Amino acid sequence: MDQTEEQATADQPPVTVLLVEDDPGHTILIQKNLRRGGFPGNIVTVDNGGRAVDFILMQGEFAGTAHADPVVILLDLNLPVLDGYQVLRILKHEAATRHIPIIMLTTTDNPPEIKRCYDLGCNMYVTKPVEYEQFTEAIRSLGAFLAIVRLPAAALKAASSPSGSRGPVSCTVP
């Protein structure tokens, strides 16, 4: 890495987390514990997979809104409108969004479902512990991790540029 790249990385703002979670209680706990873990960036929340895709592709209710920061997606599997599998398939199919890191954050710990998520392109799979203390500690640890995540400059431009998107994506999901 040359000095210009090092300076750009040092000056880069923390990532923005797009939290895709339909359980309001989990949403509050996740936000609170990401902060307790030291995560300093923005946390945008949406409650269904359709809104997640619209946010990332800047369409629907999010048309005309640019993403100022790089985005990491925390994605639940069991969602209304579009489930986590459908969101993964759409975002990893589209050239302008396939680079966006997607972390599955779900209670599902079934090995075939975990494999399916990786096959569809997820970058990490985290099972939400059922016990409250374990859940909060896992999210705090995730917050500490996300506090130090940096994305390459090329990925930032593709994610935040409306010209990087080809518009609405249509994808048939089995």
C-alpha cells in the first residue's frame, strides 16, 4: 500500500451498517450493543428484505438518496416481503452491489441453510444466541469488529454512485 492509499484508508469514515431485522426488540438490542462494542458509524434500519434492496439500489422510497458512507449489511434470514436468501441473491447478482459485505445475523443454525447462504455469497454467518447475555456479548463483539472494518476505495465509489447501479433489479428466486 503506498502513502496515498494509507492516507485514504486513515481518512475513511467508519462503515454504515444497514441492519435488516423485522423484530423490533432485536433491532433495539442490536443497535444498543453495537454501540456498546464501540461501533461509531451510522446504523440504518429497515424491517423487510424489500426495503433493504430498495435502500442499497437507491430505488422506491430511497430513490435519490445517496449513501455517503461504505455499507456493511447485517441481514436476518426470516424476513417479510423478501427473505434473506432473496436479498442475498439479488445483491450478489448485481455487479454494482456484489462487493458489499453481507453478514448473516440470524437465529437459524441449520448447516444446510448456512451453506446455502455462503453459496449465495454471504461474507460471514453469525448465529444469534438465544440466551440474552450471550446475544448481547456477541453483538458487542460484532460492534468492536465493525468499528475497525475498512473497505477499499473502489468499493466505496461503486456503492455510493448512482451511476454504479443499473436501476431496479429483477431476479427470479425459487
